[in-house]
Amino acid sequence: MKLGHIINTVKVEENPNLFSLQEITLKSMVDAKAFFKQGKVDLFAIQEGGTLLGHTEINSLPSLQQSVKDFLPDATKPLPLIQEILDAAKDHIPCDYLVYTNCDIILTPHFYESVAYYLKKGHDALVINRQRVTITLDRVDDLPAIFADKGMIHPGFDCFVFSPDLLRSMDMDSICLGIPFIGVGLAHWVFSLSENPLFLPNANLTRHIGLEVMPPVDPVLYKHNRQAFNRIKKAIPWKENLHKFPYALRPFPKNLWRWGLNPSLSTRDFFEWKLWNWRRKLGFSLNQKRWNQLK
């Protein structure tokens, strides 16, 4: 099995705090690669304005050329576009399965081993939620304590494993990183297009430093991403595939309760799906009664 893992990295002058956390992530990726015995994994970084320096085991892809400012000139930050990152993966990363994570998502040493295990069990996509650990563990030397910390569950989607074939159909419009709706958009595509996806909300495979779940965000960029997500959702066959989404097959109203609690899922979508599904079943039943009259 050949895995390809891509992350978007930042330069120290762009975001010193995120750059510091990113160093922990990169070290964890290299360590997990060394631990991986079931196949091969290639690590890739992509960033704006140059290549990643100081990490010989991580391949640098051609520099990013766009940012959200190309679509929203008044944006306060030139945040990268997830679609450009996915396009780079499609063009430059030959693999059986692609892994995408944010640059502040730390991998446990057995991450790739566990990913390979679940894929070999017949799942063709994984969505893995992180565990939150205390902000005081913020150095590369703290990795042992980061893994020893039990962590707290996080509802957001920030780690995806899927077939690169999906990239031919996925369109993330102008959604930018660092703002909500990137994980929601990717989750909608991955759950909808994969045959047998697996959601792992508490698998102890990734860590994130910091306990805050919903930090404040730029309202202008939030609105931009929300509008972009609403556009791409029209092209995603999510209604036909919502049974593959988290909690959907739990008994009603337990599934509604879970959807309502998770900030990454839309309760309105759940009701829209339920109504659409009931209409289909009613239509089938009425037509069957109609056809029975032809006996």
C-alpha cells in the first residue's frame, strides 16, 4: 500500500505561532513514517512563496500561486485555497490513498499503521477526528507528553484519507484554509463519493494543541467560505449518500440529537434529507399500489 500525505505549511514570518506548532506536526509525520511497516508513505508540503526548508524527508511541491485575496480583495489575510492544494496532490502525488491534514494536526506514531489497517478491512475512505491537549505542550520535545495526554474529543473534521480518484470530481470552489467550512466541505465530498467510508471520532490517532473548539474567526472570511460551501453543495450528491455520514443510521431521534450537537453538521440538512427520503419512500409505495392494479 502506498500512501501520500500532503499538508500546507507556513513560513515563520507569516505566522510564528503556527510555524512553531507546525514543527511538531512535521516531526510527528516523519516519526510515523519510520514506524509504518505495511507499505510506503511519501510526505509532501506545499506553501506560498518557496519550498519547505530544514526537512529533508518531506518533499516540497511547487509554490502556491493563489489565495483568497484573488476572490475577496478585502480579505485581511492571503489564506491559501484548499482546491489549489488538492490540484497539486492530483498532479504530483502518485499513491493508492491520499492523506490530507491541517498543518497543526499531530500524528501518533502508529497513525499510518492504523490507517492501513482500516483500509485493508475494506474501507475506502477515513475521516479521523483529533484529540485536544493542553496548550502548555507546545514544543517538539513535548511529543511524548502529547501522546501520553488522554486528550479531549473534538467535533471538527481535519484529517481525511481517500482515494485520489475522488479528486477528479471534488470541487472546493474558493474555500480557504483557517476558516470554517473547509472540513465540512471535504467531509461532504468524501462521505458522498466513497463507497464504504469510516468515521473515527475518538480513535486516538491525531492530536491538536489547544482545548478551544470554536475560536473567534474573521466574519468576512467566514461569510466567504459559507457562500462557497453553499455553491459546491449543489454539486455534491449528499442527499443520496447521507446514510454514509456520521450518526445518520442511528435510530431517530438519536441521530437528530447527534447532528444538532455537532457544529460541523447542519441540522437543516438532516431535516431536508429526512423529508427527501420520506418522499422517495412514499412515491415508491404509491407507485407500487398503482402497479398492483395491473395484476
